[in-house]
Amino acid sequence: MLIGAHVSPAGGPAKAVARGVERGAHAIQIFNQNPRAWKPREYSDEEIEAFGDAIAASEIDALLIHAVYLLNCASDDETIRSNSLRSLIASLQAGAALGAHAVVLHAGSAKTGDVGEAVARAGAVIAEALAESEGCALHLENTAGAGGTLGRSFEELAALMDAAGGDARLGLCLDSCHLLASGYEIRSAGALAAVLDDCVAQVGLDRLGSLHLNDSQKPLGSNVDRHANVGEGELGEDGCAVFLSEPRFDGLPLVLETPGAQRSGPTAEELALTRALRERGLAARRARSGGRQG
Ligand SMILES: [Zn+2]
Ligand SMILES: [Zn+2]
């Protein structure tokens, strides 16, 4: 498992690598454009080369690019949809240029409209973005389910992938806070295994490509997306340890998108705690399976 953090790309993508290194990250996630403006950020050849040199010299093995939250591929407003398409293509092109593991996307929101029609609209935009780009995977993120957001269940994520044509570049990003908020109990090894069985049946294990570890300020089924620092929310240290040690998550990049102790994002200390909780979770699983054999 490549444990890391969402970091700022201010000053260029090589600076994001430096911020990851400072935090002891093995994976980083960035926004590829200003989260509040439609204008795509294009990277120069020099910036791409500097990024390549920085990441090669680091222990970071995966870059995720998070599409900004302005996007709503499911909007019934054609202008918003075409802006979302252009921005998503730019993200996928940036991902290909930087050799990203994937672009992570919240598929969009039906607002108060019909969910089936919203899924069809989002699927069409995603299919077109994939057709207009190449080389970078696109991971749809599960959502907390607030206000008509699509992707609150594995059924809905599978429907989105179907509507997008089932392209081989489509994958899934699972967020621990969003799972709990959308009503999935994941705080014991058995409960998480059952949730993943459902995920595998609906979406397929080969689609599972990246992870977000966030604790949740709000309780199970609240449909409210409020990240808490690792161990400080409804998941708690034990729930985070379960998520971090799930065998089907082995090898995947996992990034924290937490507020952080100084409200400036995940810190080196929080990443160290995360690694320790993974070890704790693995030890608990070994003790249980040893107990069963004995
Ligand atoms: Zn997330
Ligand atoms: Zn969230």
C-alpha cells in the first residue's frame, strides 16, 4: 500500500512532490487547476520534466490528480456540462503528461432531478472525455450521498461505468469517510469484507484502483461529507486500522485528504500514525487468523 497525502501544487507539480517528500509520502494527490476557476492549468515542458526528475529522486510511486469540484458531468445545464467535459479532458491530458496513476472524479450531481437521467448525462460526458484523451485511467469516487450526488452506492457507480461505456480505463476510488457517511458499516474486518464483496459483485475487483483514507466527523448514514483527521472521527483509530489492513487494498495508493492538525492538510505526523495503524491492523488480522488455526 502506497500511503500518502493530498498536497498543494502551488509553484508547479515538482513543488507538490517536495511537499510529499516532506511528509514522508509514498503517493501524492493534487488538483490540476484552481479549484474555483474553470480555466485549465497547462503544464510547460519544463514543469513536466522538473516533476519527472523530482518524483524519480523521491520515494513517491504514485500521483493522483483530483478533478476539481466545479465539475458536474451530470448537470442538466449544457454550458456546465461542456465546461466539465473540457476540464475533465484537460485533467486526463495532464495525467498522461505527468504519468499519473489516475484522475479521480466525483461523477456529478442530479441535484433535485431524475437520477437515471443524470447518470446517463454523466456517462456520456465521461465517455467523450475518455475518447478525447489517452493513456490515463479515470477513477470514479464513491460519494457521501449529499444533495443528489451520484456514486453513493456500488449500484450507482456500476451504472455510471455502464453509462460511460465500460471503458477499460475506468476504475474506482473508494473513500472511507464517504463509505461510512453513505451508510456502509466498515469499522470491523468482517463488515468491511462484506461491503467489499458487494463492491466486487457490482463493479469488479479489477476496477478498484485507488483509496482515500479520511476519518468522518459525521455518523454512519449521515450523507454528510466532513473529513476528520485520522483516528479522530467516527471511524476512530480501530476503524482506520481495519481499512488500512484490508487485504484487497494491498498495493493501492491511499491518500489522506484530512484537515490536518494545523488546518493545512495532512502532516508528516499523521502519515506516521497512518503507517502505524496499518501495522496495528495487520497484526490484529494475523492474531485472529492464528487464533482460528489454533
Ligand atoms: Zn475523497
Ligand atoms: Zn469527501
